[in-house]
Amino acid sequence: MPLPHEPHDVVRPHDEVYGRSLPFGDRPVLLLIDLMRAYFEPGAELYMGSRACLESAARVLSAARTAGVPVIHTRVAFGPGGVDGGLFFRKVAPLRHLVGDGPLGELMPEVAPRDGELVIVKQYASSFFGTTLASTLTASRADTLVIAGVSTSGCVRATAVDSVQHGFVPVVVRQAVGDRDDRPHEASLFDIQAKYGEVWDEAAVVARF
């Protein structure tokens, strides 16, 4: 309902409506989403044409390891014929290259997991859907999920939304996420900051670690 003496057709400024922020907690976990060859190998259908987000993610990863922040990686792999991919597999044609453990599903060497770092294999956009991520974070008493990886409008956004829905503050590292098109990339970052979590610059995240 409109406030007293306020015209019915007033549209409040966006920052006034969505201007709140969530705190970066004391028990963060770094999540690196799907930094696989499929996105960085020239000629691959999902090739993004830039390694900038990978290079940023590698710097954030190094800072997290130095600070003792737990690290989790995800990658995508499907069973024979994409049997476990459902409608998502049917909708997104390039996913056929991620059946089994082929070379395009390999994590890039710049962010290769170390011993003791969990690697979650997923089939859908959100890193939470159909995986043990939520229970793993809960068991470790994490309060903040720092997110890097690809793609901003797909798996990063879906994971950020599910993160806040599971009770973990999502902090997306602006320079450490990427997409094939700047338009959905920027729109997704705008929307995440407005409604679901926080978008921080790389330098601020590294300093916070």
C-alpha cells in the first residue's frame, strides 16, 4: 500500500529499495566454480575468449590458501549419454562434451586442487543442487561463501542464490567471475548485489582474507 500522502505511481530509487548489505563473516570458505578447460580452451564451444577471470581466481585462491581459508572446487561431469543431466543437458548443447572424464572437464592448472581440497562433481547450474555442498559448509560452521568461477549468469548466479537460501552469505569476487557476454555478466552482478549477496573487488577480498 502507498504511504500516506504519497502518490500511487511513485517508483522508489533502486538503491533505496535494495540498498542493504550482508556482512562478510568470520568463517569464510572459497568456492571455485567450474574453472574447466571447456571455458578456456580455444575452439571449444564454451570458450569465453578471455583468461582474466581465471587469473583473478588463481590470485584469490593463493590468498585463501595463505590465510588458511578452506577451499572447495566444482566441476561438471555427466554419466553415459547425459543420463543424469535431465532437461538441463537437453537444453544446453555444449554439455555433451562433459560426459565422462574427458579433457574439457579438467580443472585448469592455475587453480588445480591440492590434497585436502574437496572437489564436488555436479550436473546442474547451482553448486548446491544435488550435491553435499550445504552439509559440508554446515559441518564446518562456515558463514560466508566466497565465489569465483564461471559463468556469471549461470552457475555463479545460481550458486549465489542458493547460498543465501541455505543461510551462507554469498560474496562474489567481481574480477574472478566471467561470462561469454558482458551483458548477462554485468546484469547478473547487478542483480546479485541488489537481492542476494555481495559483489566485492578482488583486492578487497584478498585483504579480508
